[in-house]
Amino acid sequence: MVVTRTHSPGVLSIEGAIDYQNAEAVAMALATELETRPAGESLGSGPIAHLRLDLSRLEFVDPSGIRALVKVAERTGERQRLVLQGLPASVRRVMTVVGRADLPRLVIDDRRIDSE
């Protein structure tokens, strides 16, 4: 599993698998990124508004990986959102079935980040 900042703060790509072995490390990396200020912002400014994840290269997510994503979304600030882009259809189906696709601070966007 590889987590890479692909654009300015607030845009990450996750490649590989999120599973029980690395789910907590993924959650920590995402939480850290949520605290990052946008480039060029002053010290008094708040953290990024949305954390966008390019998941188009995600190969596998087990239940602990889904829980890690949900945990990050639930802990976002009032004005923040976790945006999942390029989420594989199989993972989206699982998140929908278990009721995790409709959290207020979790957005599933079918567009890929590079297509915007």
C-alpha cells in the first residue's frame, strides 16, 4: 500500500490494499492530512476543507480498511468532508450495503481526480 500526495495538501492517492495490517496507518495519514493548511494560507487559517482521495488504483479493501475510512470521515471537522474518488465499484457496493456510503461527512464521487 502506498499513500501519495498527488496535488497540494488535501489530495492523496492510495494504491494497493487497505487491510487489517495497515488500516490504522492509513487512518493516521489521512487524519494528519486533514490538519494541513492549504498552500499559501496564513498561520491563523484553518485546515483544509476537503480531503480528496484518489482510490482508482485501490486493489482491495477489507472491513478494517472500510472502518478506517469511515472513522476518518466521522472525525472530520464540521466544515470538512472526506471525498472518495475513483472508488472501485465492488468497494462502493459493500459500503452501501453496510450503510457506510451515506455518512454526512463522507462523499463518494464517481469522477476520477485526473478527469476533473
